[in-house]
Amino acid sequence: MKKILIIQNKRIGDVLISSVIANNFKKKYPTSIVHLMAYEFTHGVIENNPNIDSLISINEKELKKFKKLIKTIKEVRKEKYDIIFDPYSKLQSRLICKFGGAKITVGHKSRKKLGNLGYYTNPVEILKEKSHICGKAIEDRIHLLQQVDTFTNIDYEPKIFLTEEEKQFEVPENYQNKKIIMLGILGSTPQKSMPYNYIATIIDYIAVTFDCYLLFNYAPHQKEEATKIYNLCQNKSNIILDLYAPSIRDFAVLMNKCAVLVSNEGGTVHIAKAIGKPTFTIFSPYINKDDWSSFEDGKFHKSVHLLDFLPNAISELSYEQNKEIEKNPRELYLKLTPEMIISELNPFLGDYLK
């Protein structure tokens, strides 16, 4: 029997896609014990996953404290793991791998010349480009898995496992007469969010063109910003205001009853894909689309990026300008106009809102 730990100290999408390590390991070794360590607020995407035997909560700020890190390392040593996988490879997780007592530790090499200080028994280069429709982020995780054994018939698709009770959830009766579009109106960070007037223009276009309900999704702390976008909209009659998912798990349950997701790139896109819903994703200009555009076939899952329309928009920038764009991509976001997005969005929605 093998006992493994997967450390994914990052955000929602990262945790969900890292579950492919658990899914494929458990498929080959059904009697193995699989633990996953992640920030508590991300647990909603991996709850009820039959391939994960235990979820271990960590707190980002607390783990950066030396005493807490030492305590966590001691707790990991007590578990006597055979293998530790470290997909994100932050300093704290690297130290857990180095001193956690596992026979095999697998993680990504640091891009810094002096950053590979024997943290892993199996250090792995990050892939330079994707070769599978799943996207590079998922491929990188499968690449880690393949360092410890030969795995065949790989299942690349992350999955959210809803309970039977969750599957029975229904939206209020007064919203059951039309299809519902879930709108991810804000990204997880300001850098991943479209200009508000642009997103309002797209919302108005959908409201006028398609006979459907529009449901806003945003994090609880983003309510004020979501209200600003709502106030910019000209066509509010079909926007649902009294239905909201306060947690990640609630969002997955609610998304399961929607026809399609239209969203800024982020964790909610990965959730929608993991429950089998069609998605239309708007990427921030500074995000590498090939890394995160998983299962994009242009039909069921489609996305747009500034470079799709203006291929040289970023290559013409200097290194210093690129670094500035990461901090504030608004200047480039403004070049990705609503008209560009709508030209791709209209036929996509037409397929799912008939």
C-alpha cells in the first residue's frame, strides 16, 4: 500500500486541476491512501472526491510563520508518506518536501539558478509548451505523476463530485422557465477583470439578443464592485439579483443548473468545466492562454485573448513594459473591445441557448 501527499498551496483552479494526480494515482492503486493539503477556502472543489482520503487545511499567512511551518513539517513526518507531490513548488512546500520524511518527493525545478537546493528526490522541469488539449497546467501535473511510475490511460479531466442531494438542487420556480447564463463578471484579482464598461456592454448585448436569465457571480468581498457593473447595465430586466452562491461549493451546485458560463478567466471556469458545462472565457492580456485554456475545442469550450485579434500586441513591448502590464493590464485590456468579444460570443451562445 502506498501513502501519498499532494501539496497545492495556491488558489481554486490550481487545487482543482491538481486533483488529476489523485484521480490517476487512485485509479492505478485503489488501496492507496491519498491526502491533499490546500488552503481551506479551496476545499469546496475537492470535497466528496472519492480519490482523496483526507483534506489537510493550511493557512497561507500562518504557513509563512517559521514556528507554524516547523509544526507542519513535524505533522507530515508523522504520517510517513511514501511520496509527496508538490505541483506549485513554493518555498514552504519545498521545505515540507525536503524535511517531511517521504522516500520520494516530486516537484518543479526553480527557474532561479540557485533555487534548486535538494528539495526533491525527483526535480522536474516545467514543460515549455503544451502538447495536449488539456492545457499545459494540467500536463505539468501529469508530468509530475509520471516521475514515480508508468501510468496509462491517463484521465486528464478534473472532476467535481456533487452529492446526490446537491444534484437535486433547483433554482426558484420563477427562474425555471428560461435558461440561465452564469456570468463571471469579475476576475479573482483586478488584473483578471475586464474594464467595467466593457463587461456591461457585453451583458447588455446578451440581454437584448437572447431570451434568458443572467446570473452574476462574484466573490462576497466583490459585491460593491459587482453593483457598479450592474448600475452600468442598460437592460436589467432579466438579471437575477436574489440568487447568489456564497461559497465555492455553492457555486458548483448552482452552476450545475445553468446552461453556460461566460466569465473572466479564473477558478470558476475550471469548476464549470469540471461539472461538464460549456464555457466562454475572456483572458487577461498578461495570462498565457496556452497554460490555462484547458480542453478548448472552439465549440464546447471557447476563449478569447487579445492576441487572437492583435497577435503582436505584446511582442512589441519591451521587457520592462511587459512587467508593468502584469501589474496593470488595463491599457491592453482596452484594446480587447466588446465588439471583438461579441463576434466570437454570439455564435457560441447561439449553440447553447436555442
